[in-house]
Amino acid sequence: MKRFTDLSSTGNTSAASFLAAVGLIIFGYFVSPFIEFLTLVPFFPQEELSDLTQVRNLLGIKGFFVFILFPFVVVFSLIILAVRYIHKRSIRSIFTNRAAFDWRRVFFSFGVMTLFLLVSLIIRLASNDGLQLIFDWKKFVPMAFLVLLLIPIQIAAEELLFRSYLMQGLKLRLGHNGHAALISGIMFGLIHLGNPEIAAIGFHLVIYYIMAGIFLSLVVLFDDGIELTLGYHAANNIFVALVITSDWQAFQTDAIFLDTSIPGNGYDAIFSSLVLYVVLFFIFAKKFNWSQWKEIWRS
């Protein structure tokens, strides 16, 4: 029986098609910010636009949020186009191995992760852990609109790229699900090296992102689709964007709370995330009756 990671064996599977698709996606991701910069120049002819800090100051919180997420809109579009027209595969094949996309899985994962995040928020509020209420509904409502519009596209782009397209391609070339899951998970962690959290806390925080990448890859491997990871990823990113913001994280938004605490060493986040991933994995496994783990891992 074909699993989700085997679906790249259909359609155009030549090395040239993969090189063309990956090249197109990478080109789109890195060129789109330059296009954005060029678009801004006529509107700010007297301003210096040499780095992101200056762009953020000029565009404001909401404008900059759109600015940094636009490349993900490009990547999402290019992945869809590459799969459909370069590999000549169905769009469904990069979302799920089921007969139809399972929205119930998305909402279940989103709900479970949101519950964990709300519990952590209550604990922080109870311990008076540096959270300052900054809620302003006039700022929050338009911010929420942008978040709910763009974050789903951003997380879909990342999930399609790392947990679908690359993982399927790695399985096709390596012939081993476990190797494909580990490599795609590590790659996901490494692309976050440029995040401001790394600069604020330390290089070792990349361990957290690698753990997250491997966890999400394993969920896709055993669940046969990216529905659960889409729900998890959406809950995490929407929470970070709308509930707790800070001046040292990737998303700086008009959220409900501002984290004014000094960034810690990050090891507590690494440990607590590891525990969370283990708990979530077994919740998903129990809920969706995952079985034949060894066979799936090795095949």
C-alpha cells in the first residue's frame, strides 16, 4: 500500500524536474523580498531602505508583518504550480494520502495545541512572569485580520515544503521513511538560524527548531498526511502573533500581551517542548489508531 511519502513516485519524477522545481521555489523566496524593496522605493524616496529595521520603522507593525510574510505567499504558490505543472501530480497528493483532505484532523490538532498554549499562558499570568497587557481593540482587530489571512498561508508553505515536497522527494531518492523524516526535520530547524530568537537567546536554541521539525515530520510519516501538522503549526503561530508578542521574536505584532521578561537561556523551552512533543505524539497515535510503527519507519 502506498503511503503519503510514496506519492512523489507518480507523475514526472526525473531529477531535472526536482531541480527545476526546487530552483524555482528558492528563487521565488529570495527574489520576492527584493521586489518588495523595489516596490517601496517610490513611496519612500528620501528614506534609507538598507535593512529590515529601517523597513519596519517605515511600514509600522502591520505593514512590516505583511512584508515579512509575502515571500511565503510566493513559495506557497510556486509549490502548487511546481507540483501541478512540473511534476504533473494532483494537488491533493502533497496534502494527504486520504481520498479527501481531512479538516477534522486540522481542527483537532489546532484545538489540542491551543489548549496547551492557553494552560501555559494561565501559568505565566499566575506567576506574574513578565507579561504586560497591551490589548487595544482598534489595533488588535486589523492585526487579527492580517494574522488569520496570512498565517495559514505561511504555515501551509512551510508544511508543504518540508513535510510534503522535500520529505516525499527524499523518500523517493533514499528509499527510507525514517531517513527522509530526520533529514527534512533537521533542514526545517536549520532554516530558522536567522530568526531573531536565535540572536537573543543563543545558537543552541536551534535545537528547539530541529526538534520541532523532526516531531512534525514523524507526525506526517505516521498519519499519512499534513493535516495534523497544519493544525499544530497554525495554533502555535497564531498564538505567538495574537496573544504574546515581544521585541525579540520573529513576529512583533499588536497582540494582547507583551513579554517584557529578559530572554532566558532557552534550555527550559527545549525541555518543555520535548515533553510536549512526546505527549502530543501519543495523543495523536491514540486518537487516530496509528499502528505498524516499525514497518512505517523502515519502509
